[in-house]
Amino acid sequence: MRDNERSAEFVAFVQARRSDLVRTAVLLCAGDEAHAEDLVQTTLTRLYLSWPRVQRADSPLAYSRRCLTHVFIDETRRAHRRRETSVAVPMDALGRDPADASPDLDLRALVLTALSSLAPRQRAVVVLRHWHDLDVDETARILGCRPGTVKSQTARALAHLREFLTTADHQLDLEVS
């Protein structure tokens, strides 16, 4: 494949799918937009370097989501990432501008905080299963684990989220009264 064709095809893919990758990354990063952008850039670099393999995949979008998820998990293992915090206003999980978002900003902030309380692999499982509506087998394939692991991680993550949201709901009740 000629470099010009390769570049043109990659640019077309990025123009069509970048917003999907950013939305997924924002959820994986629990609303940290700057970290999400970094993940997407790293993912796009890796995709470009292996573009012929990406094109041969059954679904280049699924391949790119898998790559993004792996980049996210790899980044959470790095010590420097654990020390950094972002002060940016989180982007709406649906990819909308916060200024144009519905008035339920408190709920969005609560969901992003709840996601951030999960371990990275649990967060990845929740995003893949419940945001992208992937089945257990596809999620296991993306994460490189067994379906049983996806099921147990999902169960633990949902139990943690229920507990977290119940506690948050009680705290909201106390603040209102």
C-alpha cells in the first residue's frame, strides 16, 4: 500500500471515529478530559503504526476500542499517572459540550465520580458492557481475558457502584435536609 493511500484512509477513519473514541476514553477516565485526549492520541499513534492490520480486522472500530482499552489499562499501571490530577471540567459522557448539557449536571458529576471509584479493569468492563453494549464474549476478547473474568468483574463493579451510589444518595439527602 502506498503511503499516501495509507495516510488518506487513516485520516478518513479518524475523522469518522475519533469522537466515538474520545467519548469512550472520557468514560474510561471517569470524566478526566485531558487524560482521555492523551489516551486517544496514544491509541491513534498505535493504530497508524499498525494500520494494515487494523484494516484487515473484521471491525476497525472494535479493533480501535480494544487498543484504547489496552492503552487505558497500561496507563493506569504507570506510577506517574497515579500522581497526576486534572482540574478540567469534565465533558458530558455523551460527548456534548457541558454548556449545552441538560441541567442535571449533578447527576453527571455523580456518575463520573462513581466510575472513578472503580478499579481500571472494572471501569473498562462497565464501559464496554454497559456503554457500548458489548456481550460478555466480545468484552473478554477486547480485554484479553476469559468470559468468567468479565462476569465476575462486572458483578463486583456493579455491587461497588450500587454501594457507592446508595452512600452518595444518603449524603445528598443529608445535605438537602
